[in-house]
Amino acid sequence: MSEAARAPVVITGASSGIGAALATSFSESGHPVILLARRLDRLEALELPNALCLKVDVTDLVAFKAAVQAGEEAFGPIGTMINNAGLMQLSTLQDQDPAEWKAMLDVNVLGVLNGCQIAIDSMSARRTGTIINVSSVAGRKTFPNHVAYVGTKFAVHAMSENLREEVAADNIRVSVVAPGAVETELLGHTNSAEVIAGYEKWKDSIGGALDPASVVAAVRFVHDQPQSVCIREVVLANTLQSA
Ligand code: NDP
């Protein structure tokens, strides 16, 4: 295995869903993994070898940076940052508590900016590295009850593309992986039982959501290319998901 193939991978939001599946995949292929989330017990329960599990809120730049530095002290310079942590709280704008807009913007936008800056600080002098931002089909098109959430995910697409342009000359890849509905804990943060019921009904109508494994396969496709190949964006969804 080459040095690059063994480089440490930072995964935010590794305590559940897509992030936990990514952590397992990268660990199984021999990468040290630096796993960040607020629920430390869930990170540790993965019981992955060569893993540094740290309780970090991605909105806290200082704590996030210190965690990545601790990971680099343990395993060496990071090769990849996967900004996966996210929050979805669905509602019509009229009915939504503005605190929910702020929470989503903080995690989905500022958390991603934090992760990108930390990664670039480490990667640019070494002139290599990969940043993969997990966005959403809701970063490409709109859906009912998604006003604030689509705002955050459209931002992830825009920021990632602009950042890609900014750091391309430093040989740093910036990519977006944007899934449609995936079966995870994400919907559980929505506070309206009615909105949750409507979303579940829609999911049933398309034969269920993607398995996180399908998103992992897309991320691995992006990641496992040679450093000279940047897959800029992957959008994937259940075939029956027309929206
Ligand atoms: P989960 O709710 O299962 O996972 C979200 C993860 O984000 C958790 O590990 C959670 O950890 C972490 N997280 C949330 N807030 C913070 C924070 N402030 N600091 C650190 N970690 C945080 O959902 P998914 O696996 O589905 O979500 C992963 C990504 O995929 C998100 O960006 C989401 O928007 C995106 N996505 C998901 C889709 C879906 O249908 N599920 C569709 C399209 C995109 P903890 O609570 O322990 O901090």
C-alpha cells in the first residue's frame, strides 16, 4: 500500500449514519481515522483500530483544529478531510423557530468552512490532500419544508466549487458528494411529527431511502482516484426518487 493510500482520514459526524459507515470503510482499508462528533460513546462503540475518537462540535473552530492536530501527532499528516457532520430540521419557513435556521447554518455551513480551513492549513504546504464535503440533492434542488436546509446545502455546493478553484494550484482536491434520501438518524432532528410522517410516506412511495453503503461507495470512488484526478461532484439517489 502506498503512503497516500495509508494517509489518515478525518471524518466529522462519524457517530452515526453515513459518517459511521465511512469510518468503518476507511479503517478496513488500512487508513488511520480521526473520528469527530459530540457523542463520544458512539464513536468509541465502532471499536475501530487505528482510530482517534474525539468529542468535538464542528462549529467550534478551536476545538476542531486541536482535534485534527492531535490526530496528526498520533498518525502523521492528514490526507483527507470528510466534512460529513450535518443537521436537518424540516419545516415551512413560516412555522420554523429561527433557532433551527441558525443551528443548521452553524453546523452545515460554518462547520464545513471550519473543516475546509483546517484541512488546507495542513495540506497546502505539502501540496497534496483531499477534501470531500457531504452535501445533498437538496443542495441542487428544492423540496417542501426544506427552505432553511436547502439554503445550507446549496451553500455547501457553492463554497466547495469556489474553494476547489482556490486550492487547485496547491494540488488539493475538493469534491462534493450529494446524496438523495438515505436511511439514517437525520430525520429524527425534525420537530414536527406531521412533517416527519409526510417525509416517511414519501420515502415509502419511492421504495425506501438509500443505504449508507451506497454513499460510502460514491465517496470511495471520489477518494480512491489518483491525486491527479478530481471528481468534482457526485449526485446520487434511489432510482425511484424522481424529485
Ligand atoms: P445522522 O443524523 O445519522 O448523522 C449526522 C452526524 O452529524 C452525526 O454523527 C452527528 O453526531 C453529527 N453532527 C451533527 N451536529 C454536529 C456538530 N455540531 N458537531 C459535530 N458533529 C455533529 O445523519 P446522516 O448520516 O444522514 O448525515 C450525514 C450527512 O449526510 C449530513 O451532512 C447530511 O446533511 C447529509 N445527507 C443526508 C441525507 C439523508 O437522507 N440521510 C441525504 C443527503 C445528505 P453527534 O450528534 O454525535 O455530534
